Amino acid sequence: MPFDIQLNIPGIISAAFICFSFLALWFSDALFGTMMKKYRPTSTVVTLPLMMFQSIFILLFCVVMEVFVDAIGAVGMKQGVYVGIAVWLLVSLVHLAVSFKFDKNAFIVKGIYSGFFLVASVISATLLSMWR
């Protein structure tokens, strides 16, 4: 059957937890938080509803990544890294192309967001493909 999808729930939750933890580290002052405050014109206050919103979408992203990894049949670390980079290229290039036209943020801010998406894509795809 073409749509015989089996979701790896523990793998999805683990990947989402790791990506959300890395999100908190990525935008903290330890990595890129001070740079974001400097180059982003408006600062976003981190609230509980915002964190819930982000965690739900990271979980949804990991579910979609699981479906994608399962559909491709990627197994192992090497194939997981390739799938993560491919997803990042497919989505991020389109996002950056639109962002250059309509987003007024500095180029460095776009790079920080894109960098996080690259890391999250590779982490989730690699973890999910190794969990087979």
C-alpha cells in the first residue's frame, strides 16, 4: 500500500524534545541571543503560550519528518543526514527567497533562523532514520 505509514512515537517525541531543547540553546545568550537582540528590530518576549506554540510546531515538524523518512526508507546515520539536508534545502531555500523580498530583518537574522532549521532537520531526520 502506498500510504502504509507507521509512526515511531518514541522517536518523534525524542526528536521533538531534542529540537526544542536545541531551540532554547540556539536563541539563548550563549549562542545567538545577543546577536538577535542587536539585529532584530523588535524583540519578542518569551511567554508560556509562545513556548507551547513552538513546541507544538516542532512536534508537528518531527511527525512530518518521520513520515518523510519512512516514505523514503532512510536507515542509518548517513542517510538521515542526507534526508535532513535535503529537507532543509527544499524548504529553506523557498523560505529565504520569499524572505528576501518581503522580510525587513537583517541578513544575519535570516541566517540564524535558517541555521536552526538546518540543525533541527538534520537532528530529527538522523535520529528517526537511526531508530529503525
